[in-house]
Amino acid sequence: MAKNFPHSFIVCDCKQVSLGEIVHAIKEKGAKTLEEIENLTDAGSSCGSCRCKEDDVGVEKMELYLVDILKKFENEK
């Protein structure tokens, strides 16, 4: 994740879930998997395009995926 994104950046367009909400789910609520993030925030629970590049069904690919966010926090440990 080379680019810095503001916490207001919408990661999940379908459910309008921001990066800040996802970071909160990881750091404060202990989410460690895509399923836990989905359960806590609803991100990825609709079309699934925000989960990872392989699941992205959009014509224009997303800038940031849930798996990338999880990897960043795994690497910070």
C-alpha cells in the first residue's frame, strides 16, 4: 500500500464503509480476517469487489482492497 489514504476514503462502495471504520475494526475490535471485518463493518458483504483484486467485478479496479489493509496491519506487528 504505497499510497496514503485518508480515514474518510470509502473502501466498500456498496456499504459505504470507510478506511477509518475498517482500521477501527482491526485495531480496536481485533479483526484479523476478511470475515471478521465483514461481520464488524459490513464491508465486502455485498458484491465482494472490495475484498481482493481477484474478486473485483468492476470495469475500473479499486485502489484499495480489504486484504491489502489486513496485510499492512499484519506487517506492523
